[in-house]
Amino acid sequence: MTHVWVRAEQRPNEERVGLTPEGAKALIDAGLRVTVEESDVRAIPIDGYRDAGCATAPQNSWPEAPKDAIIFGLKELPEDGTPLIHCHIMFGHAYKRQPAGQALLRRFKAGGGMLYDLEYLVDEDGRRVAAFGYWAGYAGAAVALRCWAAQQRGSIAGPVGVFGSSAELLADLQEDLMRAGATRPTAIVIGALGRVGTGATDLCTAMGVPVTRWDMAETAHGGPFPEILAHDLFLNCILARPGTPVFVPVSAKTAPRRLSVIGDIACDPGSDYNPIPVYDRTTTWDAPALRVHDDPVLDVTAIDNLPSMLPVESSEDYAAQLLPSLLTLSSLEAGVWARAKAAFDTHSAEV
């Protein structure tokens, strides 16, 4: 019997989960065994999983799970260097030569485990079967607007937190923008046709922010892109890969520009393909804005778990997208799981 072990998230500010109680019941009805760890922070309470027929386990007990259990989480594991003996389903952030990712792959090699990276669960046409993209874009645009509002008050954005719903987020952001006491900024979204860009655009539209929508056609010439500097906000919503052009070069810091906030929602500063080299590290919930130039001011916000600001809505959306693939876990040698294994084999062979 295939055994899915849903671990508690151990990263700060992470309340999401990739399986709802309704999804867990569907797995159990399909003949899978499901264990769910208790969690102090998970946005969906444990009682629903118990009612669905799941076994429960103590928080963070997954290292002692049966070796044949498939450990399912979302974000990174603690970076303690221990060998990983299980098959893990999670976002590994390990295939673009990120230093932490290389260390993670070495842990899998040392323990004989396997990574089924959620970013590389793709269909026959190479399209991802599930993504948090919409809510990443939605929350990322909200944080970028907070950065802009803080600038209007002569300061830098303070901590951000969790909202019970998107309606609560919108109401709070509206109040913040009203306190800024300025005309709404203009924004340019690159990747506007994708899920991330759609979420970012929807948030801006809800806030009355005019949006210029760009996608592959507008960036195909490879740059430079002076139009970006002519907007107040730039929201980067594309997945960087080899050949991705530089959207905002280092020289933009001192160039004449209207641009004052970059929301790097794709958030990949450690990648060799970073299209926004004006910054080199992610930002945090406690300090969401990184000031990369003072005069004229330029802030970058690059939080890498943005959907956690709306943990219930983003979890329910993502879990619904992923469930059809989870229902095929008994056939790891085929379909999305086989393709994910091939990606792991390729990249782990390089470390």
C-alpha cells in the first residue's frame, strides 16, 4: 500500500499544505495510506484530516517514518546536512545550481533517497500540473504596493503577515494606500499571460493601479527595456531560464527613471539566470524591502514564499490542482512521477 506522509512545515512563516482533508479522503478511498503530522502553524486544522480517516503523527517526526513512506511537504527541509533516505515530494529549488540546492542533492545521494520536485511535475507537453503561481503574483503585487506606499511616507516597508482571506488583504492594502496620500502608481508586469502575472495584474486592478501587460512577444528582442524604467513598479513574473534577458541592469540604479519598486515575484537571485542583477538576496517577511539605491530611491522586494500570506486560499487551490497526480502515486514509474524522477537523476548526477 502506497503510504503518503504529510509533514509539518518547518520553515518560518509557512502555514500552507499541499493536501486538504477532502483530498486526503480521496487518496484513502483510492487505496492509499495517509499520515498527517500535527502542526502548530498549518492553516488547515488536524481535526479535518482525522475525520477523513488519516493517521496522525507528532510534528516533525518524518525522519523516523517508515522508509517506504513518501514524505510530502512544500518548502525546504532544515539544512542540517543529514542524509535523506526517503522519497520526498517538495519544492527543492535545487536544479539551477543554487548552493543550498546542491547541498540538498548531496544529502539525497548520501541517503539513497529521491526528490520528486513539485516544480518539475509536468504533463506530456512540459506544462506544470500544479502551481501556486496565481497567489504568488497576487501577494507579491500587494507587497510591492506596500513598498511604494512606504516610500511616499519617506520610509521603507515594514513587516508583512498572514491574512485570513484575500478580501482582508485587499481591505488592509486599500487603507495603506489611502494613508500614502498620493495618486496610484503605474505598474508593468512581465509574464502577464501566465498564472503569476494574472494574479499580479488582478491585484493591481483591484487597487486601481494602471497596468502595462508584457509577455514573451514584448521581450523577445532581448533589451534594453527603457519602458520598465518609465513605470513606478515593475513586477517580474517569469521563470528565469537560459536565454532570459536582463530586464533591469545594474546601471539602472543611477539611470534617470521613474521606477522605484521592483517586485521580483519569480524571486531567483541565486540563479545564474537572474534577470534583475540589481540585487543578490531574497527579502523576508520582517524586512520585505531591500533598498538597493538611495537617490533616486529603488527598493526590491523578493519574498520566496509569497502565497503563505494567504495560506488557506492558496492551499485549497494548489491541492485541487495536484490531487489528480497524487492519486497516481501507486504508479511512480509512469507519468508525472517518472518525468520528475528523470529530472532528479539528471541533476543529482552533476553533484
